[in-house]
Amino acid sequence: MVNANGGLNQQRVAICNAVAVASLLNATLVLPRFLYSNVWKDPSQFGDIYQEECFVKTLEDDIEIVKELPPALRFLNIEAIGSQITDADLDKEAKPVDYIRTVLPLLLKNGVVHFLGFGNRLGFDPLPFHLQVKEETYFTEVL
Ligand SMILES: *[C@@H]1O[C@H](CO)[C@@H](O)[C@H](O)[C@H]1NC(C)=O
């Protein structure tokens, strides 16, 4: 799960990165959500701006995307089980190996991780080509 922060452009980048991270970790992505920003004061959610069905369909060969958490995970207190990840847990400039070391064990243990205030820039940094392609698929071909 990802709650992207910042303005629309930052959120767009965060979504690209979330796709790359989901792919890296072989994780299912829950449709991204946006954190409300007191700077931008825009209450829009992902579905207000992007075509959800198209997003899911375009990326279906790369990652699985679901609308919400499956029932078994929905009522977990994600913060209490240690699966909430903020900038304090993972550097904005974290590399793929950092996700494998820090995030993957939590994902395997709890079945879910929640990036809160996700604004990481994985997609900008040198990254294996197969991961770059995935995150660009949606935004370059569709939008
Ligand atoms: C993800 O799946 C691929 C292909 O099955 C595998 O090579 C890779 O090690 C997996 N990565 C993780 C983080 O489990």
C-alpha cells in the first residue's frame, strides 16, 4: 500500500516508484492513495485523476494491482505490527538493495507493508532496466 505525498507531480513520481518497488519485491500493489496536503489543498484521490481500470490493465503483465487489501489483511493494525514505512525508516534515495533488506522481510512476515508519505525516488536512480520499463509503461504509453 502506498499513500503518496506532495503535489500532483510528486505523487505521479511516487506512483511510478511504487510500481517499481512492487515489481522489485514481487508484491501486489493496492491502488495508490494520496495524502492530503495543506500546501496544495487538493482532496483528489487517485481515481479522480487517473483511470484506475486502465492503470491496472496496462500493468497487468508486470505487477498485480488490486483495489483494496484482501479481507484477511484489511483489519490489521499495520503500524502496530511494524509494517508502516515512512521516510524515517527508508531513505528517500534508498536503492533496490535497501528495499530488499528493509522492506522485504516485513512484507514476508506480515503479508503487507504500507508506505506512508511515499515520495521516494527509486525510479530516477540507476535501476535495472526491467524495473525502469515497468514503471514507465503506464505513464508514457497511456497518459
Ligand atoms: C521475484 O520473482 C523473480 C522471478 O520469479 C525472482 O527471480 C526474484 O528473486 C523474486 N524477488 C523477490 C524479492 O522475491
